[in-house]
Amino acid sequence: MSRGCSASSTSPTSDCATSPASPLPQQTKLLVYLKANPKKVDLIPGFTRNVTKVGHHGTGNLEVQLRTERDLERAQDLFRLSYAAA
């Protein structure tokens, strides 16, 4: 599995430039960085986070933290939003 996209791998011709999401596995959760405007999303502490001004591995500025199947279910609309923006 990919470790996400770094700033150096987001040239217009890279897969990271067109990907709507970048997964980054962690010990207890899966972080997914989405190409969605965090200012247009209701941020939920512990679930979504604006990482616009935070150094991170990923293509987007909306971080989604997935720990359970319920988290995956409630993230579906965010995934669709990111896909539409890509």
C-alpha cells in the first residue's frame, strides 16, 4: 500500500496530482487525505481535520480519521465530494 503522496510527488503528471484521496495507515487508524475544501465541511474533532497549514503526506487538505466501520460509513459523502473535486 502506498504511504501517501508527498509535496515532491504532486507534479501535474503524477498519480498524486489526480488522485482524489491519499491513504496513510497508522497503528490504530487509517488517515485519508481528501481533495476537498475543509472550509466547506463540518469538521468533527477526532474524525475530520483541516490540514491546509499542517505538514502532511497526502494530496488534499481534509484529513479523515477512520477507526471503525461506522467512520467509513460516515465518510462516504466526503469521499464522493473529493472524487468530484479531483
